[in-house]
Amino acid sequence: AAIVGRIAGPAGKSGRLIDISAVVTTGITAAAVTVDVGLTADVNAFGTLTAAIASANALANGMVQGTDIDIPADTIVEVSSNGECTAGAADLLVMIDWY
């Protein structure tokens, strides 16, 4: 997995992944890519999104909820890219509700 970002919530707050979406900025050509939101030991603990082969400006949405619903307080969440994709780029949106 290639980590593309890390998210730290407000101190002492738990969270819940609400959505993952992507807007393709450079065509995804060879194969689909999976965007995972989770932990080092469980990369898709909170959710996953698969972006299929697509041209620029395509939208990928349809997140699948992970096995862990709540993000524990003071946890660093990792956003990673997985799959067989060898070309392409996207702007990612990861929405977490902190409480």
C-alpha cells in the first residue's frame, strides 16, 4: 500500500468515516485503483473506494464501509492507494465526522 495521506482528528475525539470520493485528474488506464482508509495494521479498517479505469474528470464514489465503524480517539488514520493501477491521478475527498 502506498500511503497518500494521514489524518489526525481533534484531540480526545472519536470519529466515523462518512465518505470517500475521487475526481480523476489524469486518466486511470491499466487497471482499477483502490483507495483505503484505515490503520497501518488494517489498511481498509474504516472504508474503501474502488476507482475503475476512467478518463480525466470522471467521478468515483460508492464507498464501502469497513469492519470498524468508529475511529478511536487520538488515532492516526491512513489513506492509502492499492491495486494494479500503473497510471492515473485523482483528487481525493475523505470525510470524517468527529465527535
